[in-house]
Amino acid sequence: MTSNGDDSDFGRMQEAILQKEEDMNRWCPSSGENVGSMIEFPGTEEWHIVCPTCGTRWAGGSTVLNDHNIPCSR
């Protein structure tokens, strides 16, 4: 037998899981992978990391890509 509190917790967990799945569908498949390319700017200590799958760029960072959405994905 469950109490109303247990049902409420279960509903919130289901909602959170569905939201995470929806968010992941918008993520680029290269998210979290060590596939980024580094573009250095000669004469400076600056660089960008570029995702080879979708072209998203970050200023600085590592070649392990952050979780990121595919551009124009909503």
C-alpha cells in the first residue's frame, strides 16, 4: 500500500526522467566525447574548441566536449 506522498514522489521522478530524455534528444551525439578540435589564434594564448559533428564552438576548454544541443534544435 502506498501513501499519497509516495505517489507524488513517483510522479515527480517520472516527470524528471521524461524531461531528461527530451533534453538528451536535442543533444549533439558528440556530447561528452573526446573529439573536439582545437583552433589556436597565432600570437595569442587563446583558442576555440570546435565540435566536428555540429560545429558548435567554445572559447578555450578541453577537447572533451561539454553536453550541448544541436544548433537550431528546440
